[in-house]
Amino acid sequence: MHIWKSKKLKELDGIEIILGQSPSSKSYNKKRNGLPFLQGKAEFGMIYPKPKIFTDAPLKIAESNDLLLSVRAPVGDINLSPYKLCIGRGLAAIRFNNDNPKFYFYWFLKNQKAIENLGVGSTFKAITGEQLKKIEIPVVELSEQNQIANILSTVDEAIQKADEAITKTERIKQAMMQKLLSEGIGHKEFKQTKIGKLPKEWGVIRLSDAVKLKNGINFTKQEKGQEGILVVDVLNMFGPSINLDFSNLYRVKKNIPINNDYILVKGDLLFVRSSFKKEGAGWVSLFNGFNENVTYCGFIIRARLITRDLLPEFTTYFLRSTIARRLILGSAGQVAITNISQENISSLILPIPKRDEQIKIVSILKEFDIKIDLLKSRKLKLDTIKHGLMDDLLTGKKRVKIN
């Protein structure tokens, strides 16, 4: 078997490069008049974009299956055109008249970093038309292109199905959370409270009466290292379930006594205190125990339950619910980053169902978490398989058999 040769785009027959040009903004519309319009990569998807804007005065047009390459900040992102559309200054279209465009879509995807490095400019990187023409791509027999594209497309279809299943399950879980945390199980009589309609049998309690709050510790760069006590950071707050994600914990050289309030105990709830993203502020995760002592950083507020009427798992689910998130974010302060304080969250109202009902609600919601976790694990495995295949098949390391 021969090794692939490579040529510059401008040296290959049947290849056209179309540099985008933005039409007048007066022609933009959402009424589907004219052609779909893409200014840049904002509407890019996994393979195909989903345009939201149309233009009735298109200037530069990409045809179905043209490669769409982001050529202005950011540089290198790639999609395939699903149909005829107009492209703006942030994009270029590459048309492969004699080749399989999906094969080259995967090749550009694998070499995205190298394409990105071609960009020039101190503030906003960009690639010129001349630079595009000089990109070297492999020259591969069409039959081999087709085989490789089919293999990678099959994996992508499986990844897409996993993604759709995750989205669907998360949507059902959110709807179930909303129902269970406001209506409970089997109730027929309800009452109005400060947090809306709740079952008549349920009690309510202020957060400040249910927990003891404590801000975390601000550690210096000098204190961080490979030795010392483990620290929960904001990045550990967004795991696949209500529990903390213990991957990538760091350590600090700090003497914190075992019985100190800064040592987490099983059942502690942790709030994200500061976040650059508004949706991250006030997010709650549960510390469900670990095999050694763990503390928490200054961007986190710990809430330790002081009442036996609430289960930590039930309380965490409620604090992640739509109504609780709305109240938390409504009280947050925002300048460059979004912040919450103990004062912001102290007045939050928590519902108190009977203990056995809390256990049932937690059990139902945990089933969804388990399913979502399994789906995400499956997607991760498929992603790993895809990257392995791309490394092998798009470099010529392994050759496919041509029927």
C-alpha cells in the first residue's frame, strides 16, 4: 500500500475557495426570506450549522456539502453546509467537486489546531485567502475517502444519538423535579407559600434556620502543590450527579485541624459563591464523603444542615430546582463576575416533606442521574473511539480495505 502524498489546495483540480462577504444588515430577517445566513461559527454544530438569520440579498454563497471554515476569531472551526446558504466575513467555503467533502471535513477537524496556528493578528486572528490556498491536504483515492468517511460517520451517528438521549433524559428529569418538588407524591390538597404551591402536609423553613453557613478559605499560589490537604474548587462543583466531582482536586500546605469547621463532613452542601458565568453562581453540590480529609476554597460557601427534618440529597435537589435557582440568581450581585453571599441565600425558603417522602423523591431523581451518567459514559467512550480512528485513518497509519 502506498503512503498518501499531499498537495496545496491551489494545486488540486476541482477545488474552489469562496471567501465570505457580509450582506447589508438591512437584508437580515427571521422570516425565512431569502437564504440562511452565517456570519461566523456561532451557529456551528457537531457537523452541520443551524442558522437563525436569513438574508434576501446574499453576496457569497456556499452550496450543500461545502466545508465551512471559520477564518476570523476564532480560526479553524469547521462544519459542513447542509444546504445552500450565504456566508459572511467570518467564514470561507471550500468546495470539493471531485472528492468526498465529508472525508476532508474529518481531516480538517483533526488538524484544527494547525489551521488555527495559521491565523495572524495580535487582537483578532484571521486567515487570508492566500493562506487558505497554501494549506496542504492529503491526496487520497476517492474509494478510500468514501470508506473512511463512512466509518467516522457511523461513530458520529452513535455519538449524536447518545447526545439526543442525554438531552431528552435531562429534560424529563427537569420536568420531574419541578413536579415532585412542588407537588410531591400522591397529594390532593395544597397551600400557597412564599415559594409557590406546596402540598398542605409539607412544612417550610428558612435556609438560615436549617443550615450553618461558612465561607471557604482563600489559598495563595505558594500554598498550592502536590502535598497537603485536598481542596474542593469551583470546577469540582459541576459533576454529572448532585455529588461533588472529585477528579482534579488540588492540595494546599495548610494546617487545618481535623475538627475544624473548614473540614467537610458527609452531608455538607456547597454553594458556588463566585462565577464568571451567571448560571454558575449559587450552584449547589453535595459532599457525600471521601477517603481522606477535604477542605474547600474561598469561592465556595458551605451549608451544614442543623435540622434532622431535611435530607441532604433532597435539599440539594431542591436548591438545583428552577424556582430555587431563580431566587438565588435574583439576589446575586454582578459586575465582571456574579457573586452570592450568605446574606443573599439566608432568606431562601426550603420545603419540608415527611422523611419517607423525601427518600422516595430522592430515589426517583437518582434513577435519572444514573441513566444520564451511563449515557455520558457511553458518549465519552465513543468520543475516545472516534479520536483513535481519526488518528489512525486520517494520517495513513492504518489503511482501509477497498472493496
